[in-house]
Amino acid sequence: MNFDCESEWSEITETLASITDKDFMKDLMLVLLTAGEREELAKRWALVKQLYAGRPQRAIANDLGLSLCKITRGSKELKRENSAFVRIFRMKEERSG
């Protein structure tokens, strides 16, 4: 059987999108990702949140111990038309405010 990355990725995202229980989601993420992968994902989320809030790239890099290259990648994604990051942050703002 051949591995089909796109198909597996699609199944993962559909499965995650169907989960409504926060505790179950945390449990699944704990077994799905290694500690290092969780840390990298959390740092990426933190850096994009801070960029979205207007924090300077160098300050984010220093605080999170990330290269400016990683920060720049996040910055470019926020500027992209129809960015998923921008959409999710706007959804969070609408829910909280």
C-alpha cells in the first residue's frame, strides 16, 4: 500500500475539525505530537499571535528564542490574502468581544 500524504493530511484535518471536546483534543494532541513538536507548534502559534498584535519581530525572536527567518515566515503568512492565521484571529476576536 502506498502512502498518500495529501489523503492522510485531509483525514487528520477532518478528524480534528470534528472534535468539540477540548479535553479530548488535548489528549489527542499529546499522543499525536512529540514534546518537541508540541513546543515548536506552541512557539509558532505564540509568534504569529504576537505579530498579529503588532509586536516587533526582533522582540519576538528574543523572547521565544527563534530565528528571524521563522518570524519572517509568520509575518509573510499574515500578509497573505485570505490568511488562515488572520481568519482565525478575527474569529477569536468576534467570539470574545
